[in-house]
Amino acid sequence: MFADGSPTLEWRKSSHSSSKGQCVEVAGTPNVLAIRDSKDPDGPHLILMPAAWDALAAAIKGVEDVL
């Protein structure tokens, strides 16, 4: 459980993960969103506030549009 009282995160694989084992998992609560490497579930996690997640997703979409 997080310090803010949020429950343990339930991770799901991103629908944009590759079939070559390069997988990103995401989890969220109303207060935070988390990202981790599925190959290293006990490794570091990137924890973001919802507004930061929205900005990151928009930036990634912008890169995808260029590629």
C-alpha cells in the first residue's frame, strides 16, 4: 500500500508492447499512475501524477506521429 492509502497496484501489460519481450506494464490508482518493465517487475517503477501521465502520453504520441 502507498503512503497515501492507495491499494497495491494491479499491473497490466500495455497494448503497445512488442511481441519481442519489450513490454511495458502500467498500473494506476486515482492518485498515481505507474510504469515498469515487465522483464524486471521488482526493479524501479516510474510513478506519475495523472497530469504528468497525460503529458508523457501526448509526447509519446507526438513522436509516433513523426515516425
